[in-house]
Amino acid sequence: MFYVWCDTTVSGGSLILQQTGGTGWIYTFACGTGQSSGGDPGSTSSLFTQLITNANQYDIVYSNSNALADTMQGGFVVSSTATETQTEVPTTASLYVVNVFQIAAGQSVHVWYETGIAIGCTTGTLLCFIGILEVSGGRSCKLDLSGGAFMSSGTPDPTTEVCTMGPVIAGGQQNFRVDVSNGDTAPHQISGFFLISIY
């Protein structure tokens, strides 16, 4: 888990991520009045790490220890994916498709936060980038990483998203992919991620 945030009207509430099977581990984050957060969604250092094994039952709990009613919202940035093994994207207009996913007809992909870096990439418009692209239909959301500096767009706990793709119709328009692109003349390590919701 890399990031946690909550927004409350009364101090004293907690946002909890817990495993309800297996060893039954629990992570509790104390929420203050207003916006509270911990960690960094673009970090390589995690707030909390726990082996998952074969127990796949988990709860997100909103806990209110106050005498007053409390309006709460919040969430976690959690990763349980395997690390990609390709260390460098090859030179000159090379494309690395990280993964492909599909959404249901009538749904949209909402991008709330995007962050990444293309180490040593030359400055230029979309010379090096990460992007979520609609395979059939042409819609996309790209983060320009040209210039070699750490870049980010949006925030992980916003009310306005970076971009929206959809709603989609049936067929190929339901297919999306995540691309890592290097259009430079030298290979580069390019990394990053998108925080999205699909609805």
C-alpha cells in the first residue's frame, strides 16, 4: 500500500484496510478533521506491506469513534501486481504494451492521477510518455515524460479527473491498453502509473 487518504467532518474517525481471512492482518489510518493523507502514490517506498497468500477476503472499513455522526470518504492506493521485467524501452519509436484490459459497454475510464519518469529522455512533445489508450476508437490519456524529469498530473483524491474516456459502446471500443512509449534515439528506463476508476 502506497497511499491512503480520508476526508471527515469530525475528528477521531479511522479508515481501515483489513484481511478477513488468513492471518487477519489490519492497517488503520487515523483521520483528522478535513483532508488527511499518508504516503506518496508515486513512491517506491510503501506505507504497509503484507503477504497475501491464498486468502483473498478484504474489507475497507469506515470507523467512527465519535459521539457525533461523521461524514467520511477515503481510499487506498494498493498494488499487488508483479514487477515488469523489461528494464529499458528500446530506441526510436519503440512501444511497450504493459497490459490490456476491457470495460463493460456503457462504462467510462476515469483517470484521477498519473505520474512517471523517463530517465534521460530528450525534451520534446510526447517524445517519451505513458498512456492509457482505447484500442479501437482513438481516445487516450497520455502523460508526457519528455525531458527526463519526474512528472505528475492531477491528485489521487480529487473531485475533478485528469481525463475521461467513454462511455464506450459494445465491440472493440471496450478494449484499452497501457503503453510505455520511447521515441528518442537512445533506450530509456520509463516507469509510472495511473490511478483510475471504471464506472
